[in-house]
Amino acid sequence: MKVAAMIFLIMFFTISPCLAQKTPMEKAYALYFQGKMQDAITIMEGEAEKNPDPKTFYFIGYAYYKMNKMELAREYFDKAYKAEAFYSPPVKENK
């Protein structure tokens, strides 16, 4: 019984730190929802340098938008759109 308990404790303390680690995107989202936009942007700009991804550009653009920094928001929204048309601005229909 003691051996089984020891094995469980060793496995628990070995595996749990691995599960607690977050990806940069998860950290950035957490910071964003805590209202720490600039910290989230800093993480994502670092990620965008390593791996340019339209989702990352869009995320940065939206964070700048929430900070009311419209020129920077537009810059990143444009990068997202140029990388993938899915991120295009909505088109108003004339009726």
C-alpha cells in the first residue's frame, strides 16, 4: 500500500507542473481578459516574429482596438487580412 501511495505522489508531482504550463497564446488571452492589453500584445508580437500567423495579427489588432489605438489596430488587422482573406472587414450591402 505504501509503495502504491509513493508511486502516486511521485507521478502527481512530476506530471502536474507540465499541465500547469501555458502556451504563449493562452498566457496572452489570460492577460487580455485581465485588462493587461499591453502585456498581451508584447507576448503576441514576440510570437508573431517567430511565426507570422493571421490569428496572432488579428489578436494584436483587437487588443490595440480595445486600447483605442486605431492606427496600430488597423495595421495589424491589415496584416491579418493580407495573410488570410478570412480576416477581411465586413462589406456593407447596398439595398
